[in-house]
Amino acid sequence: MPEITGYHAHVYFDAHSQTVAQQLCEKAGRLFPVEVGRMHAKNVGPHPRWSCQLAFAPDAFDQVIPWLMLNRQGLTIFTHPETGQHLEDHRDRAIWMGEMLALDLTIFDRTGT
């Protein structure tokens, strides 16, 4: 069984919701031990919308996820574990808040990396 070494929460936004997403990500970074990534105003990796990544350790899950659930302000948030099995982490082990979107999983090779 793989070990979860961390989590990524990807906050999706568009041109109209970018400010709300940025404020949400910055606040999460102030409140929790979260590494706030760049605001990508383009699709990056498997993500079908613009996004900002929040990275955090397993011991922060019980603080970060409930807070995002209650404060996402209508934004879609895609969260997945980090086990080193990237395909499975994105396809089979994800948590969606809001609209479930199709990811571009073709970027992961058959080994899941």
C-alpha cells in the first residue's frame, strides 16, 4: 500500500473569479502550514482550468480540507494525495469540491508517473 506523503488542493478559477481564488489561497497560506503555488492563468498539467495549488502535509489535512469546504466561495477545488503514483492519485484517489471536471490524464505514462 502506498504512503501518502502530502496533498495538493488545486483551486480552479477563471478571469472573473481570479481575485476570489487569490484571496482564498493567500488566506489559507496565512492560516495553515500550506505552501501556496503560483496563480496559473492558463491550464497547467492535467488541470482543465486555471488554478493555484495548495500543498500541505498529511497532518494538516484535518484542518485544511474542512476550512476549504466551508470557505471555497463557489470555487471548484480538486484535492489529491501525493504517493508517487500520479495517475492513481489524480484518477482514483481524488476529492472534488464543487463541479467534477475531466482531467487530461494523458500526461501520465502507463507507470503512473
